Amino acid sequence: MVKGAGLAAVVLLGVLSCGHHTTMAQYRDARDGWTVAYPASMHRVAVADYEQMVSWRGILIANSDEVKKSEAAYFRRFPPDGAAFGMLQMGGGPAPDLSGPEARFPLSRSHFRYDGSSSPPRPHVYGMIANGTPWAVYTWFGPKASRADQERIWRIAESLRFPPQRPGTVIGDFYVMHKASHYPLGAVVKFPGRHLPRESSYVPAFYLVHAPGGMYAVGWPPRFERTCHIGFDRKRSAFFCSTRRGWWSRVGEPLVEPLAGQLPDDGLMLGQAKIGRDGQVLVGNWTVLGGPQFKQYERRFWPKNR
């Protein structure tokens, strides 16, 4: 059945545990597709808070309806024998750092850190990047929470799964390409741009570069591709406009200024290329460089001693 329009799908499952039949439920997030399994007897509430330009979304699953949430990761009531799991995402505020590695599942309890600075109940927290977006996983335990309830909460955290990262799709801020083995050292591969009707989005053209110092991407605004069809000259190891004046270094630094109004008059965009959970290359997290940053990235990706 569906709990709330567009919020999630909940499936009931039967599980035999320690000789007893436990009815389990599976929650599926409608937007990002992640799932968790939890005892159907537990109390689940959706989190959808917005305050002072910051939003929180996700779910809270507790051993009792006496656990009463307030905003975000706080509670207005948490009984001494309470135990709860939370899967929360913050929106707004400073831009998140998406450069970290993709989380791998199942999660381990050793991944979580105890946050002793929070007000009681103090949580165990694991912050992660999963399918291109930031999430935080929480567990809370009251001082009198039973070992059985604590174990149930940890098992919920360990049941967390995200959908596979399929080539040709967008996850969060990243476009999923083929596995890294498709792009050997020295590869400079152009992605021509693609409309994705299912995601109602368009992924602009870019180049994926496998340099001695790692992989990265070079991109530009879509309107310039229509008039320029940017290419790569291997002899000069530089990008160029196929139809008009304009050259850029292999990390996007302008070498020959383009005609005014026809092309980017500054550097091209630099994108992160990291290896996803399933071995695919994820391209995104774009930034515009300037000044000494070009030299920094040149040294990083093209060290002279390699």
C-alpha cells in the first residue's frame, strides 16, 4: 500500500526469526528509491520539515508511538525505553560537499559515530553520499532501551539499500557512465549530451578525461555546443571550437580567447569523475575555475613525474 501521495511505498513481508513469525514492512522512498526493512509493529512517521530556509526530509521509525519528534533530528518526547532509527536529508543552507566516495551497503555499525555534543537522546550518526546525494543515518536509544529493541534498530540501519547505479541515468548531481574499465589511461571521450525523459532533464555535453592523476570531466554550457561542437586536439592536448576561434587547455583554461558572445569567455567547467558503488564512473559536481586554480588542477591531474 502507499502511505501518502508520492511519499513512499510500504510492503508487508513475513519473516521467521528465532522460531517466531515476525511481520516485516519494507519502506521505499518515492524520490530516490532507497529501501529499509523494519518490524511492522514499529511506528513510522514521515519527516518533512522546513524552517529558516532549511528543509529536512526522510523517515523516523521508533519502537513506540510515545517517541514524538519535533523538527529535524530532535524530539519533543523520547521515553527512557525508546529506540529509533532515522534516515534524513537536509536541503538548503551551504552547498553540500559531494566529492566523497559513494557509500557501500550493508552499512556497518562501526561506520557510526556517537554524537556526545547533542542534547539527549544522543544519537549515533553516519553521514554519507549515496547515489549522488548527501544523507545522514541516525540511531537513538534511551537509557532503558532493551537490548532487543536496540538490535532491531541496528538491523533496520543494516537493511538500508539504494537502487543500482545504471549507465545512462542521473543520480543526484551525477550522470552515470559505464564502468571505469571502459575508459583506460589516456582516454578522452566525448559525451554528446542527452535528453532523459524519465528524469525530465537534459545532461549537457562534456568530455571525460583519464589523466595520470585520475579522472575528471570538462564541460560547457549547452548553447555553446550548438554553435561550436567543441573538440579535442591530441597533438596539442587542448580543447578547441570546431567552427570558431577558441582554444582551452586540457583542464579548461582559456588559451585563445573566443569571439565575443559566441563561446565561454572564461575557462570551461571542471567536473568530478569518481567511481560509483557498482564500479561505474559518476560525472558531476561541476565547478568553474579561475586564476591559480587551473595550475593546481594541472599539477594534480598531470604531474610531471608520471
